Amino acid sequence: MTAIRVFDGKANPHEPFWYFGNTLEGSEEPVMELYGYISEFSWFEDDITPRLFKDDLWRYGNGGPITIRMNSYGGDVIAASVMSSILREYPGKVTVQIDGIAASAATVVALSGDTIRIQDTAYFMIHDPLAVFFLAALNIEELKRLANSLQSVKEGIVNTYQTKTGLSRDRLSKMMTDETWMDANRALDLGFVDEVISAAQPIPIQLPNNVAVANALRNYANVPPAVMQALNFVNVPETQVSSEPLLTDDMKREAQSLSERVSLILKKEEHHA
């Protein structure tokens, strides 16, 4: 199956977006970095990229303890769910260290760790799953089925959050609907993380140099001031943030990919109905 691009970027299909780098100071266990998107391409019906992820996890971790350092605004929720399952099945201890931000789908991966640490300058954000439509034509019945699909995705995410925090489903559901940003101490108080740590040189909040992501963050209702301050340094051409942007070939291609992806999801649901 042809890989479906869901986020604008320069990655190639089935290309790792994770990186095994240097070990943490005072530790010999391997470190995986998840900085950036949780996949620019959807893992829907993809069996190649998950296999690469699992193979790398075992190649470097060898079944022993491993640390995952994270600074991600999220990405493809399907990829996040599969990665979470792979990490939970891994026999070694998985420590997740949130260096900057764990938001949206990235939180699903973060909570797959046995121990979750967060820098005292970092953030944790949860919100309702969403689908971004741009020139995708859907009728009423298709929109209803898509809404049901998103609700199912939300229920699965709530399961993950509830298992970790012990908070009620109603409270977690409302927190997602309200788009809840938590600083390190708030995330600890609510049970999303296990430990707040301080670094001699904190990881700065870095936003992708990507117009679509920058605009999406500006449209969030509750973005912390520190994140918005970082956003001011993103180089976004003035013509690309107007209320009526020009339709480039890339935009049209992305809209077509989105429409095809939605159609595939709906057809698959009809097949299993």
C-alpha cells in the first residue's frame, strides 16, 4: 500500500523518525530520541514502519532497560497506539523522559513507559482527537461515521490515561475537550508522570519550522505563555498566515491524501461492521 502523508515534512515513507543516540550521563542504557512528529506518514495498514521500530528497539535495547527522550507535539494517533503496544510488550524497563513537550498523540507513547519523568520546564498537553479537513468533500453520513470513529479513538486514549492516573473517565474526557496544558508539577499532581527532574541545561521549547503547525498552535485555546513566546520566533512568512491562503500544489496534494485516508478508514469500518 502507498504510504499516506498526514503531516507536511521532508521525511520519506518508512523512514525512522526515532533516533538512538548517546547514553544519559551516569548511565549505560541506550537512549531513543523522539523529537518532532510521531510519524509524518500514517501507520494505517502499514506493517513496514512498525516492524522497523520494533527491530530497532530490540537491536539497541537488547531486551534490557532503555530511556526514551521526548519533545513532540504529537502526530499520527495510529502510529502512537502501535508504538505504545510495542513498548508495553518490550521486556526491559522503559523510562520516558519528557524534555520539552509531550502533546496530543505523543502522550500516548509517553504513558507506555514504566517510569515517566518530566523536566521542570516541560509541558504535557491532552486534547480531543481531531481530523483536519482541507478541501475534503464528505457527506452527512460520512461525517457521522467519522465522528463515531473519533469518539472510539477518544475512548481508547481515555483508557490509557485512566490506567495511568486513576482519574475518572468523565474528568479525563472533559480535560481532553477543554484542551488541558499541564506544567511539570501539575502533570505530577494529576498522576500523568512519576517524577519531576531538573537539568543543568534545560531543553528549550522548539517549535517546528512549519506553517501548518505554527498556525494550529495559534488556534489552540490554552497554549501556555512560554510556548506562545517560542512561537513568536518561528519564521512564518506573512503571506502564509493570512485568513485566505493561496492554494499551492502541496496543499492540494495534502487535501487529496486526506480525502483518500478518510475514505479508507470509512471503507474499513464498513467492512468490519
